[in-house]
Amino acid sequence: MRALGEEAGEPVRIFFTGGATAVLHGWRKSTIDIDLKMVPELDRLYRAIPALKDRLQINVELASPLDFIPVPEGWEERGRFIARHGKADFFHFDLYAQALAKVERGHCLDLTDVEEMIRRGLIDREEALRYFARIEPHLYRYPAINPAAFRRAVEEAFGRHTGRP
């Protein structure tokens, strides 16, 4: 965060997702990459990332739940503040969007992360079901997603039927 903040020549918000959130919240000791979303997207930071990756010996991916599932408007406001370094403010990407993207992906580590988010009180099962109900009508925009399979995975992860056929 310090390295990115030093490179930011103007105000920027950087949203972490995935393993970075897990590491910063303390239930994982490491992650294989740092997934982030920049708002606004700054060429200066894009140009700095390759050198930072080499210097810090860490992989950086420009990815967020927005790339994989529908995310309701207002996701930026739902981000949880982490820190400010230089002109960069760092946040956790909308935790419900992160959890649902992990459920959709369905990898064992992702599902373990979701359970840890619930256990630590970062997300609530009932609210996750409501969040899914909000995004479900928009799944058609993501042809790689099987809506019925995603619904079943959400019901299994969050513990009850959503009431949909």
C-alpha cells in the first residue's frame, strides 16, 4: 500500500479483494496475488505496477468481483476503509460482492474464506441471500454463469432456500 501510495500523483481509491482481504483481516498468512480495482484508473499507477511487482516480489492482478458477477450500484460506498498512503485511499471491495464471487467460483479455498467472513461477522448469511436476490435478475449479462447452479451454491453457502423455484 505504501509503494502504491507513493506512486499516486493524484487522489485515487484502491479496492482490494480476494486473498488480500483475507490476509489483511488475519485469517490467511499469505496470498499468491493482490487483486485490486482502481478508481479512477490512473495510467501513472498502471505504469508503476510492473516495477512494484518486481521490487516487492508479488503478483498484482487488476481484478474484482465486477469482472465475474453483477454488483449493485454503490459498491464503492460499501467498501471498508483500510488506510491512506500518500494520495491513495485503500479499501476492501464490497464484502458481499467478494463473498458471492467466491461462492460462484466455488473453489475450496474460496468457500473457506466465505465461512471465515461469516464467522468473523464481516458478512451476514441473511444479508448475503438478499444481496444475491438483488443481483440474480442481472446474471444474464454474465454468460459464463449458470444461474441455477449459482443459486444452489448460494443456498448451500448461506444456509437456506432463497424461495425461488
